[in-house]
Amino acid sequence: MRMATYSIRNFRSCIPLVAIVVLLSFVSSSCSSHSAKVGEVTKTGNLAAADNPLRNEPLAEEESPSGSGKTLAGGSVEIPTITPSMKIGVIDLQRVAEESGAGKNSTFEYNLLAKSKQTQINEKTQAIEELRRELEEQRPNLSEEAMQQKLGELEALESGLSHFAQDAEAELGRRYEALYSSMLKDVSELAAQIGESEDYTIILDRGSVLYCDRNLDITDLFIKRYDAFRESKRTSPGESTGK
């Protein structure tokens, strides 16, 4: 009977925690002064009749009562109009997770726990291998009763290892989710603060945008503000000063 080598599956430590923040994708949040304003009003397009097989003529447009865009006749779909006064910022959340001090600390903390669990798994695996070798060497001289006792010990160790590996992976999953939730909360709070204080109309995650002018990217500024924001929360009254 050959025992499979146990290791922690779905080992998240190989992905920076921001793989944590990489999942973030928010459409209304906020950032800082290195952003750009949209220079020209973009023109709204009309849906062609080919898009609607039930009609042969183009769909007419009506002015929206709000004056913010066009509404298709006979329907309620509104095409928004982008105005020159809109201020847009784009943040690369992957970079925030990988380059910010807070992101690096979270990744280190998670990897430290994962390494500890993997070390314990390796030690238990080694103990089982040693018992198996001992059993093979002593087999010719063991009585049937002694053989069954050794096999029972081996089975107990293997079962214990299997349960430990499952518990370790569950604990790592809980820790990952806790770190992710903490970073998500802080990133959202800071983006909202910057957006409101600096009059951003919208702040986007670079990961969900196919293309944007580099002048809209405010990632460097956001990283600096993010570390300061996390530190202020850590040291403010009512907040824990521990990690």
C-alpha cells in the first residue's frame, strides 16, 4: 500500500494576496489629482433596425425628460451622455495589492501560516514513511498479532494526516477570506473618500477596463494614500494596534 503525499491543495500563497484585491471591481468609488477630465462629449449611437427583427425602420429617439441622454421610442432604455465635467480615475488594484505595504504585510502573514501548516504535514508524512519502512524490514520476524498492531498504527497515522491536511486547508481559507474582507473594506472606504473630496465622478478598476488613457491612471497616488490610510486606522483610538 503506497500512501499519496499530502500537501495543502489550492495553495493560495503562490498568488499575491491581492489576488485578494484583484477580485475587486468597483464602478463607483474614488481617487486623486493625477486624473484627467474627459475632453469632449461622446456621441450616443442609435440602435439599427437590424438589431430588432420585428421592425424594418430605424428606432426613433426621444429626448429623455431628465435631459441626461436619449431614450428609445417605445422603450425605456436610456443611453447616457458623458459630459466634459465628468472626472474619471483608474486604479490598478493588482498593483495596489502587490506594491502597497499593507498588501505585502497581508501576503506575508498568510504565507507564514501556510508554510507552518505545510511543515507539519511534511513531518507527519515523514513519520508515516519511517513506520512503513520499519514494518517492511521487520515483517519476516513479526507474528500475525504484531503485524496487525503495526498496520493499525500505520492506518491511524495516515488517517490523522488526512484530517490534519483538511483542517489546515480550511483554516487557510478562513484566514484568506478575513484578509480579503479587510482589504476590500479599506480600499472601498478610501476610494469613496478620495472620490468625494476631489470630485471624482467615477473610479474604475484597471482590471475591468480594456483600455484607458494613461493620464487617467492614479494607482501610484492611491498606493501612497492607501498605506497612510491603513496606518491611520491602525493607530486611531478604538482600533487595535496589533497586526
